[in-house]
Amino acid sequence: MYALIDGNSFYCSCERIFNPKLKNKALVVLSNNDGCVVARTAEAKALGIKMGVPYFQIKDLVHRGEVIAFSSNYELYGDISARMMNTIASLVPAVEMYSIDECFADLTGINQHRLSDLGKSIKDRVWQWVGIPTCVGIAPTKTLAKFCNHLAKSYPQHFGGVVVWDDWSKDIQDRALASQSVDEIWGIGSQTALQLKQLGINTAKDFVDADRHLIKHHFSVTTQRTWQEMNGKPCTGLEIEEPKKHIIRSRSFGKAISEIESLQSAVAYHIASGASALRAQQTLAHTLSVTIQTFGSYNQQRYHGKKTIALAKGSNDTRVLNQHAQKLLKQLYRPNLRYKKCGIELGGIEQACQVQDDLFTQVDDSAYQDNPKLMTALDSIHKQFGKNSLIIATQKLSDDWQMNRGFMSQRFTTRWDELLSVD
């Protein structure tokens, strides 16, 4: 058996944890540079605000006080997510984090008659320990668990936020399937749903009842597996997270920048983030790429530069990787252009314990050398005092490249100077 636990309106719920006055208010969270809506509360949905709508279209609602807008506070959301996952893990045998706001849980060995109580316990504990409202779907397969979670979220008053598939009779299961469009099934995209509807398969029940040979003849292996899972036959179990083979960090700037110092600062920031991710999974990168990109307006020269190097020795040292990245940036940079984005990519990633030193590699005396003890100390400082408590000097050259986040809340759980204060 599997459970799918999902945080309701997660970004908005994170904002509500530290501000009780936001309860029952219409909230939205905006994307990078405050571009468009990426999260909404039920109250905001009731006002007709759609996912992805540009901010300028709801600006009047914000100014009139009918809607409260927040910029994306990724540092806060990431920390609350980790707390939520750890809380769930305290009640189940194993957890697979699926996204920042949802995870699958393996319920192997748990008594069938206790599953509903377990679902309520998960929901109650996450609310009590973290402050995030959740819905829980429990079923024999991951796809059915996702479907049950959708039902729990769609009808909160009726189901109390928990749906256990096997607690229902066959007749109730059929009614539940018939009530939902086929495109509400996890793994059925818009194009596949269109093809299914052309074949007369309009509801989830139609899909479950469809002939296996028909599905096999018209659709991919992925859709065939979805069909099997919706019929209660597991095709996948929990997936153990593997170390990433590529780590990419990039971001659009809040405004156009032309000075190389701003680009240097942004690249250093991305390198620091990527190197930290390498160390967290105990890996080394053997290739490094830097990209810079201009605005593409009609009177502006378009330029998308990218350079890649192979490192003589794998590294996860922030200083080493930044030194290489800054050299690449200087080769890419063209003055008098208006840049809108830069990024880095770390590739050729291997486990640190699997890498052997090359006796014939020549060492550049002017270059930084890996210092694992220094990086361990750096990570410890970041863990205790926040990730920007100690940074490489290049990051301080400029902050012109930072995103526009005009509605930013405090990072209550990760910054000492932004802790919640009670008057």
C-alpha cells in the first residue's frame, strides 16, 4: 500500500504559518521577478484567479486589499518542506519526496484496518508540528493513491482530507472513478487525454474499464502502466533518490545588466549553490559550463554565449569551481550588451569515493586546490547561521542582478535576523 501526502496550497500555507491574520484571506504567491501566480488559496480561487495569470492582471485586486500577494520565498518554503517530510517519515516505514509539497509513503506491513487512522495521524501531526494542512490518499498503487489524494483535496468536507481506496466497496469505487474526467489521472497529459476522448474514454472509469489491447495498441508503455496501476496492479515502488548527474543553476535578472561585475556576482552565487549541492550528495563534478544571455528586443543585439571546460580533477570546492567559472565568464562577456540571464551547469558527476587521482596531472600553482576540511567548515557555518552567513568575495561585487521580489516575507526559519518577533 502507498500513501500520497500533499500540502494544500503549500506556498500560501507556508506564509500563513507565521502570520495568523492571513487565515481565511485570499493569498497568492508569485513566480520569479513577481511575474505570475504560482500558488493560490481557496479564497483566491473563489475570486476567479487562475494559475499562471500575470500579476498585472490582478494588481487592482491587490491594491484594493481583496488579495494579498507574496513574492516566492524559496528559502522559507524549502525549509518548511524538509520539516514536513521529516514529520511524515516519523510515522511511516519509508518516504519518497516527489516534489517540494508532496511525497509518497510506503505503508508495507501496516494493518489494513489502521490505514484510515494512520492517514488522519499523518494529517494531524503535520498540522501540529509544522502548521501545514494536508490531504492524504491511500491505495494499492502510487497512481491510485494520487487519485485518492485528488478526491480528498476536491471534497475536504466530505472526506475529512483522507481517502483510503480499499475502504470503499466496488460500487463506491466505480462512482468515484466515474465522477472524474480522465485527465485527472496522474500521468495522463492533455494530448493523451484528447486521444482517449476521441476513443470514447472520457472518465477515469472509462479508462479503467478500457480493453487492455486497445490501450496497448494506441498508447505508449507509460500510459499502459498507468492503466495497470489504476486497475490496482503496481508497476513502480518507492524510488530511492539517486545523486544528480547534472546540476544546473540559473536565474533571470530583475533588470537588464551590462557590467561584468554584476555577472561575476551572479555566477559566483550559482557556483556556491551548485557546489553545496555536490557536497550534500558527496559527489564531484568533472565538467563546468557557464552561460550568459541578452534581452531579445528588436533593437538589441541577441547573444547567447556558452563555454564548457573539462576539469583536470573532479571538484566540489566552491573556490575552485568559481575560479574556473570566472575565467569562462570573462571569455564570454561582451561589453555594452544588456544581459537578462546567466547560469552554470556542473556535469560529469561521480561519487567522491569513486574518483582516483591522476599522477600525471600537472597542478597550476596559481589555482586554488580542493580543501575538503575548509568546505566542511563552510557547510557547518551555513547550517548553523544561514547559507549567506559566509560567502566568497565575488558574490559581493554587485546585487544588481537579484530578482525583483517586492512582496517578500521574512525567512523566519533560516535567518537569525529575520526570526519571528512577538510584541
